[in-house]
Amino acid sequence: MFPRVILKGTMIKKSQQKKRTSPCNYKERLFVLDTQDLTYSERRCGKKPMVKGCIELCRIKCVEIVCSDVPIPCTYKYPFQVFHGNHYLYIFAPDNDCRQRWVRALKEETKQNNLVAKYHPNFWMDGKWRCCQQTEKLATGCNVYDPVGFASKKPLPKLPDPELRVHDTGQSTVVALQDYSPLGDHDLPLHKDQSYTLVNGSHTEWWLIKDASGNTGYVPSTYVAEKSASNFERFEWYNKNITRAQAEDLLMAERKEGAFMVRDSRQAGVYTVSVFTKAPGSNGEKNPRVKHYQIRQADEGEATFYLAEKYLFSTIPELIHYHQHNAAGLITRLRHPVSQDGGCCSQDVPDPSKEQWEVDPEELTLGQELGSGQFGVVLEGVWRDRQVAVKMVREECMSDDDFKDEARVMMRLSHCKLVQLYGVCTQRSPMCLLFELMENGCLSEYLRARRGSLTLDTMLAMCLDVSEGMAYLESSNFIHRDLAARNCLVSKNNEVKISDFGMTRFVLDDQYTSSQCSKFPIKWSAPEVIRYCKFSSKSDVWSFGVLMWEVYNEGRLPYDTRSNAEVVESLSAGLRLLKPRLAPQPVHLLMEWCWKEKAEDRPSFAVLLHELASL
Ligand code: ADP
């Protein structure tokens, strides 16, 4: 009898990464589930799809969604796993419904198999299971596997008692601190900054809320903040009943840049943020210390909280969430919440020598200088028969503890239009970072050197390359923060790739990181970045508009002779960079779209990519 097709659809498959050192990649595949096999094929223009793999259903031991706590580095954000033989296959669906459909159908077809009793709810990554930290890939799972259930296995609370529901309805409003994509059928999606009605907040971890259209569902309680409350005990950063001296002891013991907590001030009803930093003091010397910032209220009695700069929030959790992503006047971003009873709440960085990103200095040969930048010189090098660019990081320039934390995230970002980070060598001083070698150097120099000879097609192709890489960063929820032609590099095939993404967060030079200071890239910055250091993918879009302007002006500097202050003034008056002589009208219209005053009026990179591709 012929097998019957049950489901068919395009999803993304993660490479199996047979060797730990081989890079992960994500490929779009056409998946077909029939009554015998799960097959995946590559789609080819005008030809039959080419089969790339086939799993016999009888070999499958577990199918379940993956509850990820890390950003998903591909465009489809809903992962599930198929454990077959001794292999784990990770598949990413475009939305939750699609994922549920596949998981449900696969479970149905495999429920009579020899299944596992327990499975791992999170990814196998960097040599360990993220859920239980076991380092053996075939180690027994840590959650009970339910072969017939299909919803998420995270602990959902019991439904609230109906009495309480009636009682609580409409009592209080909550604001979403961040987006939330439902993992199970009982959840409600959250959209950052939108308001919802709290229906039941009696459970510590999951709250029942209602959206503007009347849909109700559960969300993690730490993803929302009540507008009218001062009960922060559910947040890992809040320490009740702790003195200033105790806070200092705990944070000094942690010794991590940006380790922080919120505590009650001596003055009743007032809160203080205490944060540890190693940033050089005013005398330029390294000086590990704890700084304390009182959370202030703009107007007595009004819910308008702020910390260092006057950027106001209606709740304290919103303010903390913002400063977890932006220093905005603080000595450092609030990076690692520290709690009285558990030390640092975020995962500790494992011993770097055991990490896949650690490069053995013996394997690295250094060559001639390629250039120099913010962090120090960049040398040519050879590592494992591969040509690389080696960024030697001067110690006083970079917050290296934080960088090591982030390097793992950055290494997982992998796209043909991003300059790939291969690894970090922390065992030598200065620490160095290994990147893909880009033979034609930085884009701004490349443009200047070829003035008068670049065609309009080449210029458009450059903008397309960058928009493609940025659309990937946007979909990975990763903000570049310093996009400009000087931070793009050109390969030997004249392809443009994005470099230095996210790196400004590790710069220890105040002149560079504060929007008030001389080295801050004002001329590439969106108004909300200049005013409040509010970075987002939409502030990257503004910078991309300036980058397009640089391309069509063959590497000229924007607002050439004007000072930063003059630029800020003309932007506030609504003025914008003029149309480059070489830019066709539709390209100029896109630039102007990127420079809309309000971030929400600017296009996303996905839209820009589409628009540029259709020119
Ligand atoms: P920093 O991040 O320290 O400011 P840059 O990334 O700007 O340093 O690099 C300084 C210079 O080194 C660049 O202008 C370029 O000429 C060269 N360079 C940097 N990275 C690479 C690379 N991956 N391949 C080739 N050259 C590079």
C-alpha cells in the first residue's frame, strides 16, 4: 500500500552539527509527513525538490516543542524536536499553530513506538542541555514525555477559581514589558508597551490577562507590570529588606560588570538601584565599585519614574527593563540581576576553556596589520587552515567579562551577510577575537577608493546586501546600535557584510557611549537615540538610511562640515540629509522613510529588503 501524505509544508531545519566545531546553519526545507516517513527536501527553481533526508517514523522516540530561552537565530521562531535513533532534529515552524499541527500529527503517528519516558524541553547547545545542564547528548531527559499531549510542557497554573475571576475583573491594568509568543493553547501573546486587563494575578508565575479584543490567556507574570502597584517580589532583581552595605557586599562578591539589584531606600516608598562596575573612574583608573541610583519621580504622586536621564516610565519594572538594555546615563547597563538568596540569577559563564568558542592560541598564527579601530589593531591571521582577521582587544577598551557572555550569542548569529565571529582567544593577553577575513576592507574606504567608477547597480546591490543582513538581525531580535558604512566590510567577491554588531555595548570609553560626548555617532543616530539612548531595530533602520546615503555619495561623510550640535538642531527642525546626486528617486524615498521622526513610522528591515529587491 502507498503511504498517505498527512502534512506538507516549508519549515527551517537546523544542521545536525555532527562535529562540535562545525558552524550551525539553518536551511529552508520542504517537509512531508506521510504514514511511513518524515522527508525533507530542498526546493529548486523550476525543478523537482531534491530529497535531503528521510526519517522512518518507526525510529522516532520523541516529538515535542522546544521551550527556548535564547533568541532563535532564524526567521521561523517556533522550534520543535524530533528525536530519532541517536539524533536530534530541530525544526522551526513559522507560527505556533503550524508547530502544534506538526507536533500533534507526528505524535499521533509515533505513539505506538518504543518511546522515551523522559525528554529534554530545551535545546542541546554548546555541548550541554540548556534545560538540565547535562553534558552527555544522549543523557536521559529531565521532563516526563507525554506521547499524546501536544501543548507545551511548561508548568501552567491551575485555572483560577471562578469566584476570584469575577471579583478581579477590570480591577487593574498591566503593561507588557516585552513581547511574548504563546507556547501553549492557554497563553495570550503580549506586545511590548501595550496595556491589558489583569483578570487574575493570584498565581506567582502565570497571570491571567485580557487583551483589548476580549481574549483571555496566561502570560509569565514577570513579562508584565501593574500600573498601580509597588509589589516587585516576583522579579528576580528585587531584594526586600536589604541594607546599602549588604547590597554592596553581595554585588562586590559577584564582581560582574552590571550586576545589579533594586532595594528599598531608607526613605519609605522610595527605591534604589545598586549596580557593580569596573569602568574606569574620572581619573582613568580601573576602580571596581558599587554605584547607587535612587529611582526618582518626575511629579510628586504621579507614576512617572526615572533614573539617570529624564526618560520617564509609568512603572518601575518598565524602567528596569529599559535600563537592562540601555545604559542611558547609568555607568553601565543593568546586566545581571543579583538576589539575596541565590547570587547571580543569570546563568554563570562556564569555564571558557571548555567552550566551543574558545580558540587555542597554539592554533593561531598572526600576520600583517589590516587596520585599527576602537578596540585596537586588527591583524591578518591563519587559524585551522582558514584565513581570519584577528581583532586584538586592548584591555582598557572593552568590558571583556560581558563580551565573553555575549560572544556565545554572537557566534550563533550566522548569515551570509554578517561578518562571522569564529571564536575568542581569552588565554592570551590581549584577548583577541577571530572574524571571517574580508579581503576588501571597510565599505567606506572601498567606496571612496572607487569614486566615479561604481555603477548604480553595484550601489543598489550593496544596499541590498546590508538590508538582507539587517533583516536577519531584526528577526533575531538583535540590535546593531552602530550601523554605518565604516562598520561594514567588503569580501573578495565585492559582497558587503555587516560587522561590529552589538559591539558598542562593550566599549568602556564614555566619550563613545554617551550621546552627549564627542565620539558618539550622532550623524547616524535616530532622534530617540540622541535624546534617550533608546535603541531598537527601528533606530538601526534610521542608521541604514544614512548608510544608503553614504553608498550613493560614494563614501562621503554625512553632514560633512557640520558639528554634532548643528546636526541635532537641524534634525529637530525637521531637516534631513539631501538627496544624493546619484540616487534614483525611489531609493531617496526609501531613505526618507528611514528618517521618519517617529520610530514606528519607519519601515522594518523585512519591508526595506522587499522594497529594495523590487527596484
Ligand atoms: P574596531 O571594532 O576595533 O573599531 P574595526 O572593526 O573598525 O575595529 O576594524 C578596523 C579596521 O580593520 C577596519 O577598518 C578594516 O580595515 C580592518 N578590519 C576589521 N575587521 C576586518 C575583517 N574581518 N577583515 C578584514 N579587515 C578587517
